Amino acid sequence: MLFKKAERCPSCNSPIFIIHPELLSLNIAHMDCDSFYASVEKRDRPELIDKPVIIGWGRRGVVSTACYIARIRGVRSAMPMYRALKLCPDAVIIKPRMKLYADISLQIRKMMLELTPAVEPISLDEAFLDLSGTQRLHKKPAAVVLAELTNRMKNELGLTGSIGLSHNKFLAKIASDLNKPSGFSVIGKLETEKFLSNKPVNVLWGVGAGTKEKLEAMGIKTLSDMLRWDDSDFVKKFGASGKRLKALASGKDNRRVLAERSIKSISNETTFGQDILQQEILIGHLWRMCEKVSDRAKSHGIAGKVGVLKLKTSRHVLITRRLTFKEPTNIADRLFNSLELLLKNEVNALKFRLIGVALTDLCDESYADLTGDLLDPNALIRKKAELASDKIRKKFGANAIIKGRSLR
């Protein structure tokens, strides 16, 4: 990336790059925490530092994330757990602690917002930042501010992140993946065309397996192959998305960093180690899913108007049921009581391998549960008890108070 090489790092012997001709003029960044969930677990359990760690559920679930030691063995996010364990049989499997990860994510978000109001979260562990116009405030260029951000994350939270710095979001995202972990990579305007020319087509957002197959059938394997096509012909083949793909292939991306990127839904699901027939056990899992969704909604200060129940039978038949509340909610008790009725309607001598819960049609929590449920006069009492329990769990840990139904 047009860097001038300096000496090598005394710790890992990687080359240290200190000069880039556009380093002080680029302002669009992507910060991606390094193996976030696994890094949090290793931070809290130092004995795992040199061990392969996989975050996920049982043998029939999927990998949420894996540390870099496990990744060397071929383990990847979203891989079926049974396959991951074949590749890395000595891995330490840890169930995800989503509430903790969300809390740490908010701490990192606050650090970012101290640098610029233009922060666009993509997930718990990554975000775009636009530092245009902040040099006067910080009295230093964006590159220095971003390096200080990752140093602060390491010193205060014990976590590392990788930075991609460029002139648009597409290239910043690519750059953040170039030198993980603890990387800082730059793609300048002058080198964009050369950098992208030999990249495979699936580096583009929106190019999945199906689109890649279509492109390769047209003789298009790299971005330079795509640029040889006339724009009008390409749009005829792929419609409106064709124009976007051609623009990205040439390094053009006019999307702004949106500080108010909305969350469309909050969900949680689990795949069972063995298929479950018993209704009572399913109800216990339903409560745990509702509680996790509720915790995440509360941590973001939002509520949902629509509750969703997701089930998958032992024969992989997917069942989805939705209900609309009279007013938005983020209370686990209300979500559970509503979805429990839907669950009971589906349990009919069927075995299930997966259950999931979601809140959609989201809004600010100030609009939630304003009038209460006239048909359930005890709902308000249970809500107050739940909020009191939340405070205790936040102070003393998630297991400080456990409902009996969660033990089923």
C-alpha cells in the first residue's frame, strides 16, 4: 500500500510501516475488534491464552466466533460445530455471554463517539467512523487518533482491534481485514485501481455464492475482468445492482457514514444438542431466549412492536410465528407470555432441534408499555419485579437471580 518500510517489530518480527503518502489526508475508517467474543473470554480467563477457543453451542449449533489459534486450524464463524470440532478437537467450547459482549461494545462505542459523532455501528464488534473535520479539534490527523483508540482499547479493556483507513467505506472495510490482528492498514486514492485489479469478485458487498457463479460463467473472476464490461450491458445482466457492483469494482463508494444506523431486529436462538419433544423443556428454553432478547433491547434503550417465535423441527422444517403487541415492549415477561401461547400451539408430538425469539418493528423504549394490560392486572407488578431484578443482576452478575422456569 505504498508504505515505506521501517525496521521490524521486536515482539512479532512483522515489518513496521510508518509512511504512506496519503496517511494524513484520509478520514474514513473501519474498526473491527479482533476475534471479539473469544478475546473477551481469554481476557477473563488467562489460562486460555495459548489454547484454541470456540464460542458456540453444543455439537449441533454453529460457531459464533473462534480465536486465531482455532482459525489456523480452519475453524470459521457460522461453521457447523461438529465440523469445527473435527478440525480442532482440542478446542475449548464456551457458550456466548451476549449481555457482557454488548456491555463492552457500548464502552468501545463511547470511546469512538469521543473522537467523532459520525460513528456507524455494523455489529457489536465493528463500526465505521468518519473523522473528516476533526483534525482541528484533536490537533492531530485521523490516523493518529485511530491509533490512540486501539491503544486505549488495549490498555483499558484488554482487547485489540484492527483499523482500515481509506477514502470510502468499501475500501476501509477491506483494509481492516488486511493485517489482523492488531492491524492498521491504509488504501489511498492513488493506489485504489491497482489494489483492486486482481481481487476476486466476492470481495464486493452483495456478491454471494450465486452471484459469483453467474459472474464466473461470464468469464468474470476478478474485478479487472468486471471493469472490461460496458456499463449498460452489465446493468442488463444484473439490473440495478449491476451499476453498484461496477462502481465498487472501480473503488467508488459514495455512501456516507450514518451515525443513526437503525437496528432492524433483536434476536437470539439456540440449537439443541438433542432433539426435544417435551413441552416443559421447550418452555424453559423459550424463557431464556426471551430474557436474552429483552436484555439486549433494554441495553440499547429500544422496544419492539412485533414478537417472533422461530422453531425448527427434527426434519429441518422451519416454523415462524409472529404476533403484534398493542404497544411496544422490551419486558421479557410480556414477550414470554405471548410467545408461550404460540409455542404450545405448535407442540404436537413433534421433536424440535432449534428455538429462537426476536423483537422487530423497533422504536425508542419511551413508547413501551405505557398503558399496561387490562386483562392481566398482575403484569405491572411483574414488570416492576423484572426491572428490579435487572438492577440486581447488573450489579451482582447474571446468575444473582434466576427464575424457576429457566431451570427446566
